[in-house]
Amino acid sequence: MNVPVATAERSQPFVRGWVVLAGVFGVMMITSGFAFYGQGVFLTALVKEQGFPTWMAGLGTTVFLGSSGVLGYFTGKLISRFDVRWVLTIGAAIGAAGLGLLSEVRTWWQLIGVMLIFGIGFGLAGLVPTTTLVTRWFERRRSVALSIASTGLSIGGIVITRRMSSQIAADTLVYWAWRYALIYGVSILALTWLLLRAWPRDVGLLPDGASATSSSQSDDVPGTPFEQAIRTRFFIFVSIGFVLVMGSQVGAIHHLHNLADSRIGIEAAGTALALLAGTSVVARIGGGIAAAKVPMRLLSGGLMVVQTAGLCLLALAGDWGLLLPGVVVLGAAMGNLLMLHPLILADAFGVKDYPRIYGFGSLLMVFGAATGPLFVGVLRDVYSYRLAFLTIALIAIVGLAVYSFSGNPVRDYVGALAPAPVQHVQPASTADRPQPGIPPSGPAVTPNGAAAGRPAATAGIAANGPLTSAPQFPPRTAPEVWSVEPA
């Protein structure tokens, strides 16, 4: 059966872009399940197995998030210079080493050192490289593509983290750590080198699967320069708002397992994490569709309000009666806010310096995300989880207030890349055309045989518009006796 050429040209680019998206989905699932969501499981294991106080285990999580945020900033620079697959490879190796070394932790300085290594690996293989790939391969469908890829984060929490929780509870973290490390490293390496490509142009394509001609495959990509973007009011206020909002969110996520365990039991703790991740899956898909139709500023502000409500419910929960709705409400906001941050920056500043802009934004945001677990842990040890969760709910409200002053992005890069206007010249009307009797436009001959200049005829022409004045011709003169001398 013959396939029309137009159909064949459209189908192959479409397939290639979604293959890359599938690879990004897989990498996000592995890194979130074993590293990000896994921090809550590791915190509980370190408290029970090694006797660390809650605040000390929370400090380990803070070191993990802080080091990953700092490396996320430098990862943006590395991605701008090198193939993103090599960056992911190095991150997978370092992250696997950190995960395995958790089995050797016995003292506070070992905890800090291992979490530092683990965080460095996560920063090199986490959100900065994966979201960069999505922004490079998708433009018109970017919000939907990023919502699909980010669903891998939640699937990791549902499938991997819940399984880890039950396995570690049945045995120990010491027994399972190196086994998890092997799965972590091998899975990321396989997904990276089998499915991912750094740029669409590497396989002769443009974003959204359009075929690239030789003239269209340029190294120039749209975007605001990094130095200009980070000085805008929009970037500054968005960053401060997300620092506060994500700090409260991450603090709640990493203490949810311990909170549910202390109030209901270990089985409820694993179920709560799985429910949190599952809710974020459904909500993130809906959020990706909504982001293409609803202004992202309005959508993100509404989700910050939803997050605050979820934190308040968890603060008051003593059994499943309030814990269940609290987890569902927090999960609805959690996945979408994490997805909207890169979408907001990519929409505002373009793709050109996106890795550096998002890396720097993540570095700022990590100050909130890294201090959140430590802050909640200290308040829990000194007072209670109830006061801790009510306090971070108040912090989220402050973040919403700051974010509301960000205004709208300028998007200078859109105007800079607009094509120059085409010069249209309208033909002269019949009344404006030269009439018979006017000398021809070729060289004229004078009575003495000397060549004369071409008759002047000028008309003002406006770009993309009509004639501004009628053609002007020299006045006619009386006939003369003309002669042509032989050369």
C-alpha cells in the first residue's frame, strides 16, 4: 500500500519526538522514585534503624536538596555546551554511588557526606536536563508534553517509592541500598542512550516534529539572553514566590511519610505517599491541558491556594478522616506547581538560554525546598507536626502574595525574531500610465545627435501601501527637426 508523501513526512517526526518524550518520562520516574520521593522513606529508616533524631535526618534531606539545586545551576551551563546525554550519564553514576552509600551511614558527618554525593548526582540527572529536552523538542504542545513527562515523577512515587517503603520496613535500608543503586544507574543509562537526543536538529527536525530544510537548520534559537532575563522584575518576583511556595510543599512531602506513620501506622504512611503521587498524576494531566488555555499566572495562583488548603488539612489530621482529603488536595497542587515553574520560564524567556535560566531559578528555589524539611523537622521536635504544617501553610500564602506582584513577561525575543515586512508595490492605474506621445524610456537623441538622458518619472511608494503621489513627467515641448549623424 502506498502512503502519501505528506503523510509519511508528518508521521516520522511525530514518532521521533514522542520517543524522546518517553525517555524523559522514564528518567523522571526513576530519579523521583528512588531519590526525590525516596527521601521520606530514607528519613524514616534513618530515624528507626540508626537512631538519628528527626531534625538530623531532615538535615540530611536538606543537604540532598541543596546540593542538587546548586548542581542544577551548573548543569544548565553544561547542557548549553555539551550533549545532555553525557550530563545524564555522569549524574546517573554519581547518584547511584550516593544511593548505595546510604547503607554505610552511621554518624552525622557520614550522613551529610553521602547526601551531598546523592544530591550532586540527582542535580545532574534531575529536572534541569529533562525539562530542557522537552522545551527543545516541543513548542506549540509544550504544556501537554511537559505534563506527560512530569507524570513520570508521580508514577515513580506510586510504583517505586511505595515498593521501597514496604521492602525497607520488612528488611533494612542497609540490605536494600546497593540493590537500589544498581537499578537506578543501569535504568537511567539505558533510557538515555536508547531513546534520547539532545536537539531535534540532530535528526533533521524542528520542534513539534516539522521537517527541517538545510536553510532552516540554524544554530540560532529564540530566547532572551540569560543576563537580561534574570534582571527582570518578572523573574525576580516569580523566583521569590516559588522559593516560599515550594519550600512549604517540599517540607510537607518529605515529612508526610513520618507524619502518617506516627498518627496511623507504617502501612498508612506508604499508602499516603502513593495516594499523593497518584493524585498528582491525574491533576498534572488536567493541568497540562489547562495551561494551554488558561493564563499560567492565574492557574499557578489558584494552585497555590489549593496547596495551602491541603497543608491546613494535614496539620489538623488525626486519622484518615482528614488525612485522606489533605493528601488529595495537596497532591492536586503539588504536581502542577512543579510543572508550571519551567513552563512559565520557557514561555517568558524562550528556549535559547532556558537551561541556564531554569538552572538559576532552581538554585534560588532550592533555598526554600532545602530548608523546608529541616524547618518542619525542628518545629516537630520542639512542638508538634500540627504547628509545623500550619506554619508552612502561612509561608505558602506569603509566597502567593509575592508572586502576584510579578506582572506579565515582556517576551522581547518574540519581536526580535519577527520577519521584516514585505515591500509591496501596487501597479499604477490606467490614468497614471504614460500616454502616447511621451518619449520612450530608451536613450533619446538631440538635434545635434548627442545622446540625452532618460526622461525622469518618479512616484512615491510606501511600504505595504498605495502610491503616495502620481508619477511626474517632464513637460512636453514643441516638435523640432531631429537628425541622426552616422557614427
